[in-house]
Amino acid sequence: RKEVEQDPGPFNVPEGATVAFNCTYSNSASQSFFWYRQDCRKEPKLLMSVYSSGNEDGRFTAQLNRASQYISLLIRDSKLSDSATYLCVVRVVGAGSYQLTFGKGTKLSVIP
Amino acid sequence: DAGVIQSPRHEVTEMGQEVTLRCKPISGHDYLFWYRQTMMRGLELLIYFNNNVPIDDSGMPEDRFSAKMPNASFSTLKIQPSEPRDSAVYFCASSLGPQNIQYFGAGTRLSVL
């Protein structure tokens, strides 16, 4: 079983739509959670951290369910500029290591 | 700040040749990470350094891969000899502290023919 699993998509949605991505992680020792965004042929960039109580940043809402080891990202009112691959990322802390583990990403295409 | 700088941006080489990828982290950052990204395996950590010292190299695929960080502003990832299966995008990232945001360079797209 992969450590971080995501639906690869692609998700093709019209502008203005609401879209949700899900992610599951296998290591119960995971302590920190993030969503990164990667545009085509570009580097990954941090979109937002994910907190236990859930958090919102504008049109983006992230949620964490530690019991189910499940992370979600909701994008409201999709824009063309939201088209990208969204990477689910977890950090396991232990034995002096702070390694980030990345999912393979979910591709989103927002269509005019 | 210019961000994390990687060179070259693209590298095409023949099987058996030595390849050296370069990275300049953000000034003041004390952690440097090397990743490899492929369609099949996604983004994988190869090795990371803290204050120029390699901390975890368990992700380095085999002895053909080596990484150095001779000073706080420069790191190299070397593949010798290169093989077609090494074709991937190699990213370097840096952070201030182990749990802070990692900033990625633009990557080196490597093609081994």
C-alpha cells in the first residue's frame, strides 16, 4: 500500500464549479499535513497546511480526519487559474527525520 | 531573494555518461533536499542535508547516485554512470528548519538516451 494515495483524476470541471479532492495516508504517525500545487512543468508550491480543526483560505478549504487517516481539499467557485495538479503531502516525525511524503497528485482542469 | 536555483534546467545525455546537477538554496536556509519526480513513482525524496551534513540518504536509489554539499550555498547530485531509467525531473528544495515550508527550485529535466 502506498503511503499517500490520491485519485489521479483528471477532474474536468466548468468554471464556477465546486470540486473536492481526497487523500488517504497509511502511517498513523503522520503529524503534519499539506496540500501543494504543481503547475504543468513547474515546481511544487505550498498551497496550504491542513489543521485538525479544518482551515480555510479564500476559496480553498482543507479538512483532516485523523481517525480515518483522510485529508480533503475543497475548491469553491473554480477559476481557470486553478488548473494544476494538487499534491497531498504528509510529514512523519521520528528518529530525527522530518521527511515529507508526497502523493502522486490529482490533476484538475477547469474548463471555460 | 532569487529562490532556490537549479542548473541546468535541461540535460540530455547518453547512457554511461556522468551527470552533475547543481543547486543553490535560499540564503540562510539550513536544510536542503533532493527529490526525483517521475510519472510512475511521483515525487520521491532522495537525500537531505542539515547544515551541509547528509542526514538521510535512504532514498538514494543505488551507488551510482551521490550528493554533496561543500558549503551552505551549493549542493550537487551526481549520477555516474547514468542509465535511461534515471530520466526524470530532479528538484532541489530548501527550508529554514526541518518543519518549515520547503521551497522548491524549478527542477532539472534529465533525459538519458
